Amino acid sequence: MWKETGADQVREFYEQYPYPRPVDSLENYARLWKDQRRRRADFHLFWPAKAYREDYVILIAGCGTSQAAKHALRWPSAQVVGVDFSATSIASTEKLKREYHLTNLQIHNFPIEQIRDLGIRFDQIVCTGVLHHLADPDVGLRALHDVLKPDGAMHLMLYAPYGRAGIYLMQDFCRRIGIDANDSEIRDLIVALAALPPGHPLENLMRLAPDFREEATLADALLHPQDRAYSVPQLFDFIKKGGFTFGRWLRQAPYTPGCGAMAKIPQANRIRKLSLENQYAIAELFRGTMVNHSLIIYRNDNPVPQEVSFMGSAWLRYVPIRMAETVCVQERLPPEAAGVLINQNHTYTDLILPISPTEKILFDAIDGNSDIDEIIHRTLPSSKELTEKARDFFERLWWYDQVVYQTSR
């Protein structure tokens, strides 16, 4: 759903209803990211082919109330720049900066479209939930392209259309009635949403997202003066037009027909013969409930390809690093399984990975320092057949979001 409006109207909206809701404490966040293994996995999610480092320059484009402060806390050796055109969001971030002594954080109050005026080039850009609210998202993306270093990486999140169908129905409901973004109208809207009939497309989303009943969340979803959504094909066209190439989905298993329920449907073999871009588009249609797309993109002139491939023999030199959200369940297992791997960030319950006793031995040997060849020779008898099975296993770990790889020492 798209409604033409001016930047001033969007700014005024966020002045009144800052999103996400301002936070008073980042203690739990700080505790979580003290673990260097978590930070290292996050780094190689973006840069498989680079050596690990923490002293890089990060832009949080549209930093909201706390996102820039969180990144400055997460990466104390990095320089973090937060930009937002909402004075309310900037004030909230300034408060956190003072409270947590974030000397590595700069904050600027101006639109993303003017980001070139800073005169800074960035190693990483984080822009989540922002460009789809601009009057011209193409202009915003091109501006970010121009301040990203050629070998930099960008985390982009945009709305997806199918999972937001209920939101767009209720946006139209509010628009036709003339419901405004003010406290009284929002309280009445909360009452109306509680009366939605069973099966309404928004009902399931509200059940899965309890904070949807909070005023700021509700206002951002249903009363925002401007947003648009992108299907997978539209998203690929958008990033290509902006001078970027696709790297990977932040969590790729939901988009991968070879993972979960889609791998078992009668059409699975036909789907696997299609290009990856078409496979991703089909997965979005099959899933049907994706509310956003979160992905990593690179400039199309990036001199260092960040590709993870299991063709040839280079994969043997990859160093697997477990994702922090990975757990191995060993209760109520499927027949012949020694464990089931789950990424706790996955919201689709079919994305579980049963592993055999041999695969469990390989998985347990992942220490974040040894490459795959070392792991195989340390744990398995020398056998071409077992090496090929190991290749299949480590590739499945990758697609199921259980590990990231450092592809170059």
C-alpha cells in the first residue's frame, strides 16, 4: 500500500510516535554482545572472505531511538555514526550515549538523502525499516551506495507484501474512516482490533507479535503516512537499480526450497533447477507470511567477492563458526538421529535439521578455529565417500543458518 506524502509529515509522525519505543536500559544487550564468539560470527556473516576486525566505521541510517547506541555498545572499537531526521529519536539516542559513555558514537539529525554531506565513507551500513518510508526509496538507496566503501557491506531490511496483507487491509480501514495518529484514536483502534473476526489476516500477526498492541508499534504499522512493500523480484530490481548486488539473506533457510517442508513437496526437484533468485521468489510465495526481507548487499563494484561455495575443493579450507542462536536438541529425536539443530531465530517451525551420529561428531568438533579439512581428519576415517558426505553436511549447515564461514584465513 502506497500513499504519497511529504517528508515533513513523516518527520512529524515520528516526533509524536518514536519507533521503536525508547528504552531506558541496554544492560541485557551489552551482556549478550560481550561474547567475542557472537561478534566474530556476526562479522563473518557479512564478510566471509575478510580477516576478523572490530575497528571499522559503521553507519546506522535511520537510527531510531536506540539502534545506533546498541551498535556502539556492541562494537566498542568501531566508530559508529547514527543519522535520523526525528529530533525525538536523536534525543533518545543522546540520552543512551551519555548514560553508557559511548565516546565512539556520533549522532546527526538530518535525512538519509543528505548523507553525502557528512564526507565519511563507511565499512558497514545498517538500514532497517527505513527506505520503504521515503518518498523516493531509490534516491535514499543511491545516497547510501555513494558513502559505502567499495569493499563494504550493507544490512538492508524492507517490508514484504504478503505477510503484511492484514496490515494493509487495516491501513485502508483507518484511511477510509479518517482515523488520525493521536492517543485517543489509537486507544479506540486497539479496542476495534480486539473485535476482529477469527481468520482475519491481521489476527494471526497480532497473536505472534504481542507488542503490536503497544501504541508506537500500532501507529507505525497502521497509521504511518507513507510506506511500501517489496516482493522478492521487486527487491532484486530495487537493489540492482541502486548499484548493489545481492549477498545473502540474513536468515536464508526460510528462502531456501532445499530446507524444511519445501524440500519434501512434489515440485521440489523442479524448483531446484531454477535460478536462486527464482527459488527465493517461490519460497516467499510458499511461505506466504513473511512481513519483511532482511538481507546483506554489496556494491556492484566490490573488489572482494564474499561468496560461499561448495564447488571444487576450496570449502575444505573454510573455518566454520557456529551461530550464537544454534542449539542442538537431543530429546524426542526422529528415528536414527543423534540430534536436531535449531536456529532459535527462525520463526518457521519446519526449519529443523536432524543430524546423524557421524554428523554429530563433525558438529561437535566445530571450535571456530579449525577448518573443515582439519575437522574431518580429526574425527573421521580417511575416505572419499565420507569426505563427500561431510561436504553435503557442511553445506546444509550453511543453508540452515547453523554456521557462518571464514573462507580466507
